Amino acid sequence: MVKYITPYGFCYGVKNSLNKVREIKKARPQARIVFVRPLVHNEITNKLIYKETDAKVYSPDIKQSKYRGSYLVFPAHGMTKFDHRFSESLQAKYVDCTCPVLLNTKKQILKDLDSGKTVIFFGKKGHSESQFMCDIDSRIIFVPTEDGEKFDFSSLNDYKKLSLYPQSTIKKDTLDKFVGKVREFYKGEFVPHPVCIECLRRWENGLNIVPGAKDSFIIVTDPSSSNGMEFVNILRKHFILNNVYQVESRKDLKELKTKINPRGNIYIGSATSAPNEVVEAVGRDLKIWSLLMKFVPQFHGQK
């Protein structure tokens, strides 16, 4: 039986990004829309929105004057000060698709700073979300995830109160280890914040499943999606006796069908950037296949 790990498909932040671009195209059909970076970490989704809005992808090889008056689209991880300057340099307009959840986090950070708390942002070097968050205020202490293990945790005792905000898409284990080290060394008031709540809901709902020996898990995600691949890794670590697989679409199912048991439950989840219709197409395909296989006495030696 095919069962979905909810929620699946696009999260609110991805829907918000897609809708902002669509609104520009609807209001100004002749507008030239240019994506500075991929809108989301999913090639299928990006191709769909490029085609739907007749958009182009920015290239430094194209004469900059060609972008004058265009609408430059910046993705959900946050529009940085550099991005604003870049838009101005091209004499272009911009479409800020920053995730509303990140905008709310920005407000929380400013509130913490104004109340006298020291704020640490824990994220990847060079990631647009890290740059966006650290642009908020010079008082924010940035700790790269790459330097997390060699950070001088004893130095934190110079501060009375700490708030820790992580990049929304870093690995949960990475965050948990860093938080554990802070608790070990820091003696003051400490408030750690979680990774993306939408991702946590999906992961926790997956972990709450009690699978049988014949059951399998399939996560629909692009390999470039941090939250999707983390979903795969979390399930593999927790359900060591069950099969956990990653697919991008139903095109990847042919080989997979030789590995999973059609007589067990097949739990399907997804990254936050996987289209709902792609997830459901995977589910429909596997549902039909598993029903057909029930009429076969044996399935690759499995009874």
C-alpha cells in the first residue's frame, strides 16, 4: 500500500517564490524576467517556471546593458545587500522572493539584539541565507558550520545571554552537535532555535512511522536539495532495517521496482521544492505496480 508522509510537495516559501514571479508576468506580460540564481533546489521546478514565464537565466557573458529594465529574480534564501547593489548596477528592477519564514526570523533576531542578547548565526560559508542574515546587523556573530568543531566555545562566557539561529537547511545532526557543545561550555541563558519548521514536520512525521520488515521509504527530491537529502539520511539512519531511496521523478522507478517489496507499505515523502504533481505521479505509479504484483506468486524471490 502506498502512503504519503505529509506534508509533501511545495512548502509555503517555495509557493510564495513561484507566485511572486507569476504575478510579475501576469501584471506585465512583456516584462523580461531573469533568474540570477536557481529559484529552488529542484531542476524540474526551475524548468517549469522558466518555461511558464518565458524567463532567462543570468549570464555574465551577456552584455550587461541587455539586462537594463529587466526583472531580476532572487531566490527564497534571502536577498543580500550585494544583490541590491547588483540590481542597481544593471539598472534593473528586482523580485525579492525571500521566504516569509526567514523574514520572520530576521524580526526575531532584531528583537533579540535590541533586548541585549548576543545572537549567533550558524550557517555555511558563502551561502546566500548566511549572507542575508549577517547583513541584518554587524553585532551578529557568524560561526560557519565548517568551523563548528574548532570554535572557541569558552569565549561565549563573555556574554550574558545567547540566542542561536541556524541556517534553515543545515543538517540536524550538525546543529545538534553545535548546540550540545554550547551547553557544555556556556553557563548563561541560552536559547537555540531550530532549523526550518516545515522540514522538521516532514522529518518528524517520517520518524513517527513504525514500519514493518517489508516496508520501504521513497523520498522525492533533487540531489541538490539539502532538506530533501537530509530527509533521506535521517530515515536511513533511523530505519536501518528498511529500504530508503531517493528519486527525482517516476522516471527513476524502473530500477527501484527490483529492490522494493510490493507487498509491504511504500511510504512516500518529499523535499520542500518537489512539485506536488511529481510526488503524486510517483505514488500513482507505485500504487498501480504494487496492485499488479499481488497477482504474481513471487517477486524477485520475495514471498
